[in-house]
Amino acid sequence: MSILMEVQMAKFWKPISQICSITLKRFKSRFAMGMMTNLDANLVSGECCVARLATRDPWIVPPEVSLAELVDNVFLKHAISFVPVVENGILLGYVDTQIVRNIDREYWTTTTVDDVVESTNEGNTVSSDMSVARLAAKISRTGRRKFLVTDTHGLVGVIALSDLTTLLKVTSTGG
């Protein structure tokens, strides 16, 4: 990775890590002031897990789909930017718009999802029973915004930083 790309990524991820840090501080502050809703208390105590916030049954794609089909029929049609790759019920990994952007458009019709899939690993996958507080810490530590959510049976869903920020909006408005 070039130095310029590293600098650009650092500028992009710094606000995200600050949001996660602020999120945890906010929860602790509200807890100390006795202003927490039941949902807030569950989040801080670790009772609220990723599975409760994850988007279940997300759009998925098989590995043989071309990038052109992926962009037209999934990313653009459904306004999403991250999709799990599943073959015969087995989670292989994910592909997102960032991965696709790195491939010249002229090759999208001949390049398949299987050619570019990011395989599942500890960095992009979280357990469905992980606490929201641990997820926020992982987001802050890694800078990653989206994760595959799994359990012993495979894909449960996907979760993103935006799910946590939406949760903050709901709890801060009392709804």
C-alpha cells in the first residue's frame, strides 16, 4: 500500500474510531448519571449481542456471478455496498464496492465474485453472541465498518457501524 493511500485511509478511519470511542464513553456516562434506558443498560452490561442488531437474511451472492451482474443486480438495485458470498449454504466470505472499484470496469463481465472474494477470517467475521460493546471496541481497533455475523450454523447476517450509530440515535431520543 502506498504512503498516500495509508494517509488517506488514516484520515478516513480516524473519525470512525472517534465515534466508537465516544459511543463507549457515552454509554458509561449515561450509566453513571442513571439516565439509561433498558436497552442502554443491556448494551453496557454486555447483554445486548450483535445478533439483535445485525441485518438478518442479507442479500447474498454465489461465487460464479460476474462483477457486472453483482454491481447491476445487487449493489445498484438494492442500494447496498457489502454482500456475503455463499455457495451451497457455506459462507465463503464477502465482496464489497471497495473490492470491485479496484478492478477495471472493462473486466467486470469476465471477472467473477470468486476471483475477488475476501475470505472469512477473524478480522471480518464476528460471532452472533458477541456483545455490542466488544464489537464497538473491535471497530475502533481495526477501523473496519462492516462484519459478517456467524454462529455454529453459518451466516446469521451482517452488521455495520451504521447499525450502532442508528442504535445511538434511538436510545438518545428515548425511542
